[in-house]
Amino acid sequence: MTDKQEKSEYKFDSNNLLRLIKLRRMPIGIITLAGLLASIIISFTIQPKYKSTVVLFPASSTSASQELLTESYTEKKIHKFGEEEEVEQMLQVLQSNDIRSRIITQFDLAEHYNLNKKDKYFKTKLYEEYENNISFIRTEYLSIEIEVLDTDPKVSSAIANQIACLLDSVMLKLHKERAIKAYKIVEKEYKNLKNHIRELNDSLNVIRELGIDDYETMAEAANNGYMEAVLKNDRRGIEEFNRQKALLSKYGSTFTFLRDLLLYEAKKLSDMEGKLTQAKLDLESDLSYRYVVNWAEPAEKKSFPIIWLIVLISTISTFILSIFLVLLFDDVFKKKKTFRN
């Protein structure tokens, strides 16, 4: 067969496709009808599932202590919704093994999904069922939807609501672990600084017991007194003021150093005390990390399967397959006929 004949035959086949379908309408119709009936029967045998949805927004990740202790109201973000970063963090927590394990255990999903615990791939199948029925969707409004499908509408809503509660619990646990470490670090530094100040104060008290309690005032008074004693030729006064000047000369610099250092460390202690208060507030804080817009309720109508959609897709697929089979059969028949001739 030449190329011209092949092109002519191809053109003939494509142009007469509708005529061929009309000629073979009986087998095509039978196959399509069989597919239609099969899809209807199968769709009614599929166990229906009900969908429950929780809609929530993440809270701002700003430290509660910093917000509550801030004087300017305009800087407070504690009541604001979280941004993109908080949404991504929350999605990671929702997909964590911790939440999945708690939900599987609490609702005994292995039993609920009729899985055999002795199966070699039991955990794999269990996790696949979990992921097929439970999903977390980020919306364009930076909210998160927790969607749960289940054969029991009450179980579906209960799981969705419990995940929302566990989300807060897990995030609080993660922040609490960090807050405990932060508090211990600040508390240790605070105690060390207090002990250091106590040692400085003890050293300063030793010098005070020698008679120095205000170096600048005493130095000025000693110099003035010495000059007056010299002018009056007061030997006892000169000796007394020389003794005071010698004492100030020996311990004065140490006194001023310790005094100034004590003032500096006292200011640091005050700042550290503020940090300790913040760390304690963060540790004791139980503020929610999410805002729930809609809690899940038991659905009244099933969400899966959508019978009309299954029937429509199956019928169209069967119709196309029947045409392909008829064309294939017709082509084979023609080749056999040509071979015999």
C-alpha cells in the first residue's frame, strides 16, 4: 500500500467516524448502558462519608510578656492574627506525628478503619487512611481549614474539633519547653548578679567601717581642715587631718570603684529583674495560639461519593472506550478480510 493510499484511508476513516458510530450504535449503546448500570451499582455500594470543617487563624507569635508589659498601646500585637510565617508554622504542627498519634489513639482509628493490627504494613495503611480522610488546607485569607471525612458525621466533627484543641495544646507545650529554658537561664543570671552585688556591698562595708562613707565629701573636708590647721598652727589638727588624708589616699580609690561598680550592677539587676518577670510571664502564660472562626458540626448530608459525578464520568469513559473497541474490532475485521482476499 502506497503512502497516498494510506493517507486516503486515514482520511476516509476520520471523516466517516460518525457514520461508523451510527452503524455500530447497537454494541456501543450496549457497552455504554452496561457501564452506566455498573457505575450506578458501584456508586451505591461505596460507603458514604461526611465532611466536617474547622476554620481557624493563627495568633501572632509575639511574646505575651513583651506585649503585656509594653506601655504604648499602638505597639501591642497580642490580639492580632498571625502572618504567613505563623500559618506555615501551624501547618507543620498540624501535620506532626504528635497530633496524628494522639488522634489515632483517642479515636481508636485502627479499629474504626477496620484495619488488621497483625498486617505487615499495618502502620503504613493506617497513616494512609489518616491522610486520605484528614487534611489541612491553607486558604487565601491566611486561615487554615481542618477537613475530616468519616462514615460517621459525629465522629468526623469530633475529630476535627479535637485536632483544633490539640493544636493549641501542642503549640503551648513547644513554647513552654522553650520558656522553661529561658526562665532558668535568666533566673541563674539574676541570682549570680545578686550574689555579686552582695559581695561588693560587703567589701564596701569593710571600708565604711574604717571611716570612709563618702569619699568626695570627706576628701574636700580633710583638705579644707588641713589648710585651716596649718594656718592656725594646730599640730593636733594637722596630725588628725593627715591621718584622714592618708586613709582616703589608701582606700579612697577602692571605695569609689566599688561604689560606682555597685551602682552599675544595681542597675543591671533592675534590668535583669524585668527580664525575669517577662520570662516568668511567658512561662505561666496559657494564651491560645489560634482563633477558631468555625467549630465543626455533624454534617447532615454526605460529601462522598457524589453519585451523579461518578455516573457521568464512568458513562462518558465507557462510551469513549466502546468507540475505541468498535474501531479496533472493525480494523481487525478489515485486515482479516483483506488477508483472505
